Amino acid sequence: EAPASRMSTQSTSPLEPEASPPQPGIPKAPGRQRSHTLPASEFRCLTPEDATSVFEIEREAFISVLGICPLYLDEIKHFLTLCPELSMGWFQEGRLVAFIMASLWDQERLTQESMKLHRPGGRTAHLRALAVHHTFRGQGKGFILMWRFLRYLGGQPTVRRAVLMCEDRLVPFYQKFGFSLVGRCAIKLGSYTFSELQRSMRDHASRRRNSGC
């Protein structure tokens, strides 16, 4: 695995799973208290208190690849305050090892404005970043986390679609998750340009209804 899999601006080489992704559980609601004994492995929504850990992983991952940091600490805290339910962290013995952050968007395509805004009335989940701590790369964690997050996102009744942007070389990786290439993204970061991809979340909603869940 490369340092990060950036969906709003980031990059990683495709992550290869060690085994088939396990069936996901629903992340715990933000702010829910955990037991005194830390679980060996836990998936949950992130909170503003997790912002520093998120930033440390993002800074190391993205600056080492692109030389820039797409979201700084205050911006991470901002999004985790506005929409913590659109995030997921993978914790092992209480330590954050990988994360995904998203927000809502209300237009068909991403724009430069979408990099800074969360639109509460939007039906599109803008997947901003997927990153894995450098000591846990090469273990398929990014792949598994993405599968879990998409299954969780499919359970959100207002989310109809997911969209992201990535470097061209990462397009095949995201196509494994059902994303389709839309075209060149309008967003640029410095000299970097990106591809824009999207996928419908209605198939997840349909499976949920049919399963009676």
C-alpha cells in the first residue's frame, strides 16, 4: 500500500486485502462511551476528539506523496463537528490505525467549493479521504475499511450517491467498489489534477429493505 488513498485529493497504490472483507457492523454513535477494557479491533464514527490522531495520519500520508496536506487540523475538527456520522475510524487497542472522512454535497459534480463545505441537505456523500497509519500499511486495511464504510453509508436513508476524486492511477482501485469514472474533476491542488468517480448507494438501500433490516 502506498501512504494514503485520497478520494478528495489523495493518492495510494491500490490496497490488496489479506482476505475477503468481513461483514460490517454499524459504527457506534459519536460520543458513546466505551468500556474500560479496550477492544482489540473496533470500527466507529469519529468525533472531534479524534481530530489530532486523524491529522497525524493524514499529514504523514499526504505530504509524503503530494507535498501538501488537504485538510488541516482545524478543518478536520470542523467536519467532525458538523457530520461525524459520515466518518469511520478503525481502532486497534484504542489506537486509530485507519480512517475515512466524508461530508454531504448537493450538486451533480464536485467543485472547488466542495472542498470546504458540508451541505446538510445534500444527498451525495463526498468521500474526502481514506488513509492508513504508516505502520499498518500493506495489510489490506484500507480495502476492508472502504467496504465497511460503503455498507454503513448504504444504511443512511438520505444518502443516494457517493462521489470522490483521485489520481488517475487509482481509478481501477475504486472501480472495485462499484465506482464509475465520470471524467476530469474540476478541482485542482497545485499542479495536480484528478479523476472524478461516483456510485449509486440505492443498491445498498434495496438490499437492506429486502433483508428486512
